[in-house]
Amino acid sequence: GFLDHVALGNEEWNPWEGDEKNELVASQQRYEANLKMIKNARSHQEQTRLRVQIWGKAAIGLYLWQHIFEGHLEPANVTAQWREGSQKAGKTYFSFITGPSVVPGYFSVETENVVLVLNGREKAKITYATQWLHYAQTLIQTHKIQHVAVVLLGNEQCSNEWIQPYLKRNGGFVNLLFVTYDYAFVNEEDIFQWPLGVATYRNFPVIEPSWSMLHDPRSYICNFLGTVYKNSSREALMEILKQDGLDKLCWIAAREQWQPQETNESFKNYQDALLQSDLTLCPVGINTECYRIYEACSYGSLPVIEDVMTPGDCGNSSMYHSAPLQLLKTMGAPFIFIKNWKELPALLEKEKKMSLREKIQRRKKLIEWYRNFKAWMRQKFINTLENSFLSSDKG
């Protein structure tokens, strides 16, 4: 009866079918294992083409690693003395170290290629940055490392002359320089403009867009939380906002003196303001580019930027004439640029008439653009390092 049952249930019954099935599964597994091996061998080949160690000795390094590279750091605690992370990208294996314990001569230099992240904003920072450059120079001279690139938080007036002698083109040893603001020497060959990014020194986090961030109505048309310097366009902005009671539509919190240290409460207020406003007003400070621009993008609040050149040595590089914010403009930033805050009342009138649907579309476009911008900067950074470091290896 048992055999009849089997025969009826499966006319083509094959007593060896089980073995064939097992063999099929086994060969499929072998095939997949081989594929994996080939893939690993390939990535291993690529991986060994370049190993780069990034020494994060300025807060802007955290923007590079956590925001642009989407890299993680261990331990997660921001006050830790030593933090590190690694990831493979392109043909390169990157490792990143940061924290007060990263001191010249007191950590292992694990690669021949180094990216040094430095702060050159003021005299004391430059002195500290120079010590790191001299350390790197010694490593080059003693053949411990081969290539050095620098990511520099530049001076807000773009007076970065001190770094020039260290560049290879001027007889120094630094192959590549990525520098913030519209530095006149940006040439897209060995000197590149780098985004200022968010204020990582205040621990501004990586923001993941949520459904409500994109779709919920926001309580305010605009926001400005910041310092109002005497005789600046920020004073004019405050006047215009008060004139027609526009300050009632916006979240405004002005102070007369800049405060480097945020309290938890003031920082939460600032983040809430970005999340609760459709527009973020970005009046010029010492430089047109400010952290606020990137922080507003993180929350889908459209930056309204005072598009004027600040005093100093920025702008008019051989490459770009439409400074300020050349990097953002080149990348098609979907911001609102205005030349004078007198244009604001008309802008806010138009804003009042916008439907939530239109605002949602605009938010999506902004957040998508910002995501693509960071991905593009990451790719450009990797390609630039690979092209420079690998070609000079061959040479």
C-alpha cells in the first residue's frame, strides 16, 4: 500500500531524487562560496592598492568621517580620549583616529598615506597645526610615510598663507589641500574647496530624516537664532522683521555676543527651531558660509542666504568668479539667495500662500540634494586621493 501511495502521488517518483537534490544544493553552495572568494580576492586586491589613515585633529574631521563618509567611531562617547573607525571605499581602506590622546609620536602610524585634518582659523590653532605638519614632514623624511593630504578649516577671511610653503608645488611635502571657504588659490588640481559642514565642535549630530520631518506642517515660516553684531546686516534683518510684525511668524532669538559653549537647552531650542521652520535665515557673519546652512539642510529647512561677499581675501580664484559659496552653487544647491534683506517681506508673503504639499516637495528635494552633495564630496575626496597617491606611486 505504501508503494502504491507513493506511485500515485508522484508518477515520476525517483528513489535517488533526494541525493540529486542534495548534490544540487551542495554544488550551489560551492558555487556561491567560490563567488564569494573571487569577490573577496578582488576586493582584497583593490583594498591593498591604497591604505589611508586619517588623523582628525580638528572638529571638522568629524564632519568628514561621520557625515560625509557615514563612518562610525568607537567608543561612541564624544568625550573619549581616543576614538577610531574604519571602512573600505573604492580601492582604499580608510582608518580614522581622533581624540586628545592622538599626539605626535604616541600612536602607531599604520599606513604610508596620511590625511591630516587641521584647524587654521586663528594664531594659536595655526601653531598647533604646524607642529603636526612638522611631525608629518619628519615621517616623510625618514620614509615612514609617502603621501600627505591636508583637510584644513581655513581662516574666515581666507588668509591661509602660512600653509602655502608646505605644499608640494611650493617645494613642500603636502600633495593635496582641501580647504574651507572660497579660498582664492583653489585650482581643482591640488587645492580643492571643502564644505564647512555642521558644527561638530558643538556635537551637532547626523540627522536621519523621518516621515514627520518631511510631511508635518511646521509652526513657523522662518527662524533666526544667533548673534547680532553691531552695524552688521544682521541688525538690518532684525529691523525688517520687527517692522511688519514678521517676527511673529518666525522663531527669532537674537543675542549680542557670540557664545561658543551651548547649554543643552539652547542647543535643543536651536534644533527645534530648524525642525519647526520652513525657512532658515542665513545672514552673513565673518564669512558668508556658516554652519547654519548645513544644519538647516539636515532638518529640511530651506536656507535663505544673504548672497554677498564678506571682507577679506576670499573669492576670485582662477577657477571661480561667482563666489561666495562657490562649492554649493557649483553643486546646484536649491537655496534661496538674496542680495538684501529688504527682499524678505515679499518672500515671506509668498511663503504664506504656499500649500503644505508644495512645502513637502521642497523639503524632499532639499534633503535629497544634501544627501547627494555629501555622497558627491565623499566620492570626489576618494577619487582625488587615489588619482594622486596611486599615480605618484607609479611615477
